[in-house]
Amino acid sequence: MGDDYYTWGLGISGEPCQVPAKLSLASRPVKFLGADEATAYLDQDGHVRKLPDNGTKSSTSWKDVVLVDSGAVYAISADTKSTAQVSHFKTFDEVMINADSTPITHPLLNTASSLHATESRVFALSSGPLVHLLEIDSKGAVKLVEDLEGLGVESVIPGSANRIAVITEAGDAYLIHNRSLMPELLELEDESAVRFVGVGSKHEIVVTEDNVWVRGESRSLMLCVLMPRQVLSAGYGNRSSRRLCRITLL
């Protein structure tokens, strides 16, 4: 596929896509925005572009942007001299013209490096001398995920049903459930480091250097795991488990 980009699930028109639909983009994307479907993207120059892409871009460049289901947008300023590093916009059109924003203030947000969103939750990763994970609620209140302090959060993976996962410097994976800031350690019978976590509404997939682990409910979950020079698949059938189970790649 090279530098081609495709969308599936719901298309730009809102109609289900039976096959991946190729996107025609005016600039190279670094992040797609939207939950159920891609409705916009952040390009390599920090500009927001709507989909379908007709060449229109935001008047301001941003360090990072997220969009939640309500239509609200949160953005990190690309201007290091800005007094408001993180801003909230009620509508997508407002971020396009950088108008009517509400600053989100918190000492740890002054070093915010990235934003991550689920359907209605927004998290900011702050990368100062220590790495902090903070949640920004719809009223602009900021809460620190205290139980992850000192663990060195390396990546944040938004999932379904307002759940997110994080991977730490030590290679451990934690899950933050809906309406909670209490991280759950995803315990594995595996000493190798976690490389990736997938979070569904009722199941989790954890990929380590050596194995693939699955937990939760799924009527028919089919995994497709990319490995060097090969694609491996595995079925997880009709299972329900509260423990992470190792699956055998076919």
C-alpha cells in the first residue's frame, strides 16, 4: 500500500464500508481524528484537515489534537510561548479558525506532549522531568492518575467503551476502566515485555515479544498479527474469561 491510507467500519458518508475505502489526502497524516469513523486528520505540519479532504486546513498549527463523540475538540498549542498549552473547543469549526477556545489550566499541562481520547474521555500525557498521565473531564477539571506516578508511561492506547490502556517503561500493561482512574495491572504468565495492547468494549488483547494473550468476552474474535515477513492469524471463538489466556497462532 505504500503511503496510501484506507478507512473501514463506517465510511466518510456514515455508511458501513464492506471493503476498505481509499482516502484521498492533501497532506501526510500523523493522526486521524474521530471515534466511530475518521472525520478529520492532523497533518505533519500540525494543521487539522477535514475529511473528505478538499485542501482546507486549520488556520493554526497544533502540537496534538483529539476529537470526542460530542463534537468537542481538545488541542495542544504548537507555540511554546503560549500561556494556554491545552485548549478546549466546543465545536470542530472553532478549532479550524482557532476561535472561542477555553484554556485548560494545570501546572502539569504546561509540558503536555500528547492527547488521547476515547468516546467521551480525554487524557493528556505530560513529559517533563517525570511523565504524568492526566484526565481532562468535560467541565475542564484535571485529575492526575496517581497510581501510575513513577512508572514511566511510554504509550497510551485508547480503546472502546471509554477504556484505555498504558504501557510502562518496564514493559507492563495497565488498563483503566470506564469511570475509573484506578489502573489495573494486566498480569501475564510471561516475562517478556508488552509491545501492544488492544482494548475492546469487553475484551483485551496483549501482545508481548513472544506471545499473544486475550481476556474477556467475544462471540467471534479473529486476530491478525503482523510478524516479520509473515502474517499470523488466530481464532478466539465463543469464549469468556476473566484471566488473560495465551492463544496459539495458526
